[in-house]
Amino acid sequence: MVLCAVRRQLLGCSSSCGAWARMLQRQSSGCVYSSTHGFNLEEIKEKLQAFPGGSIDLLKQESGIAVLTINNPSRMNAFSGSMMVDLEERVSQLESWTDCKGLIVQGAAETFCSGSDLNAVRAISNPQDGMKMCMFMQNALTRLLSMLTEYFTQCRLPLISVALVEGRALGGGAELTTACDFRLMASGSVIQFVHKHMGLVPGWGGAARLVRIVGSQNALKLLGGAVKADPGLGLQIGLADGVLEVPQAEEGADTLLQQAENWLSHYTKGPAPVIQAVKKVVLSGRELPLSEALRTEKDVFGTVWGGPANLQALASKSKHK
Ligand SMILES: CCCC(=O)SCCNC(=O)CCNC(=O)[C@H](O)C(C)(C)COP(=O)(O)OP(=O)(O)OC[C@H]1O[C@@H](n2cnc3c(N)ncnc32)[C@H](O)[C@@H]1OP(=O)(O)O
């Protein structure tokens, strides 16, 4: 009962434990919104499907690293309605891939994503439809980053993700980069929250996540000034975790995707259960009050202690020179 009250207080829930239980139920599905918020998944999917074009493509690789490609080159990879539905389906596919360790999110044809498809935006510019689209994308991107389900130590997508930003990441595209653990920016690339210029603020969860990544001062500057963040600024404020050189065609150097895979492999090398456990303890440390984070860490520790990787390391008497 005391814990219940503490949790209610922490999440600003002033209603009864029944309401709290419903909130927990929502969180166990990894979603922010459910029917209690007027969110009807099938209804919104049908509405979004009316705006077709492009696709979100998922490639699962034997290495345990998946590549998610935003693919709508004729519109600078803008998100059509059907691509939003695609995204949610790809997240479900990733959630059921137990050996998954890492994810690279990239755009097709040398640019990342120019945000919402403005044709769809114009057609659903009434507040009700805007809210529905916003809830749908927040649910999908929250599941992508596994931000809520760690309350049950059952983080569904415990992979380490990186956005590979080439060209432009604008509006919703900039928001998408914040739904990854890391951002790698190619030389010449730009992340820009152009929402203010559109008379908007982020609605796909990008503002809340941005504050956690760069702090509220920098977030206010990026959003309030619709600042073009190039790789230099990105590194300086912690928005970018690395800069990749775009290879010249004749050089035979690694492609940006190969460079991103090499970069990510430093963090995904090793058995999937151990990598997934790392993601879980870091997420719970960030998202939970200390006492709950410590308990979560204990539970996750229990899943790897005496496990195959641990026993093998003990048997090999490995030294860490
Ligand atoms: C909560 C979500 C909030 C949002 O995401 S609101 C959307 C924010 N994004 C935007 O406003 C992007 C608007 N587009 C632009 O600024 C420019 O097109 C951009 C991306 C800088 C590229 O400029 P350029 O390289 O000069 O290329 P361009 O303008 O000729 O574009 C090539 C074709 O792509 C299209 N396009 C680009 N961004 C789009 C979008 N978001 N929705 C729909 N179509 C889009 C553009 O209309 C053009 O098509 P077309 O060749 O004229 O048929």
C-alpha cells in the first residue's frame, strides 16, 4: 500500500489503487495510451492506412543486429500514414525476436527522414485526428525504446539501438532519432526540430526524450530556436554519440551502414542474454526511483548469475588486462 502510494506520487497519479493497477497494466503492454484514453488501435490504423506510400523495412541479421530502414525516397523519407502502421508492426516483430541485441535505424537513399508526410498532415489537421496520430506514434516509439515496460523487469525490446543520421532528420524525423539509445551523425548531416516553424511542438514523444538526452537548457534551445544541429553541435551537447565520414564512391571504404555496425558491435559483442541484461539495468537505473531500480538490478542480475556466459567466463579464468 505504501509502495503503491509512493509510485502514485512519483507518476503524478492521484486516484485510487484501482487506477494505479490499470496504469500498471498499460505499462506492462509497453504502451503509454490505451482505451482509457480514447485510444482505439484498429480505428486509428484504418485512418492512417488511408494515407499510403513508402514502407518501413526490417532486416534481421545473424549477428543479432537488425536494420530498420525508413523508405520513402521520393518524399525525403517522410512518414506516410501506412508507414506509421508499418513501424508499429516492425516493433512487434522485433519484440518477438529473442536473439536480438542491436538495432540500426536509417533512412533510404542517403537521407534520414523529413518527418510527417505533409500531405497526410494536411488531411488530418483537425485536433482529434492529430491526437490519435500522436498517441499512436508515442506508443510505437515508446515500445521501440522500451521506456515503460521495465517497471516489470520485462523490458520487451532490450536491444541497444542507434540512429544512423545521414542527410536530414527533420520534425518527426528528429523525434525518431531520440527513440534510439545512440545517434551517429554522418558528416554534413543535420538534426532539426523544425516544429516551431510549423506552428507545432513535438508530439511523438521527442521533447520528453530530448530533455533526457541533452538536458532541459539545450532542449529549450533546440526546440525554441528550431536550431540546425550539425555533427559538431550534436557532439558538443551530447545529441550525437559519434560522427561518421561519408565515404567517397571510389575509395572502397566502409559504407556508413558498415561503419555504424562496427561502432555498435563494441556494445553488442557477446551473448544476447548478457547484452539484454545490460540494457535492462541501465534503463531501470534511468527510469525508476533508486529503491525500485536496485530491486530491478537484483532481479536482472539473477537472470545472468550462474548462467552459461558467467560459468564459461569463470571456467576460462579470464583476466581483464
Ligand atoms: C509531429 C510531426 C511533425 C512533423 O514532422 S511536421 C513535418 C516537418 N517536415 C517538413 O516540414 C519538411 C518539409 N520539407 C522540406 O523542408 C524540404 O523538402 C527538405 C526536406 C529540406 C528537402 O529539400 P530539397 O532537398 O530541396 O528537396 P524538395 O523540397 O524538392 O523535396 C523532394 C520531394 O520530397 C517532398 N517532401 C519533402 N519532405 C516532405 C514531407 N515532410 N512531406 C511530404 N513531402 C515531402 C517534397 O515535397 C518534394 O516532392 P516533389 O518532388 O515536389 O513532389
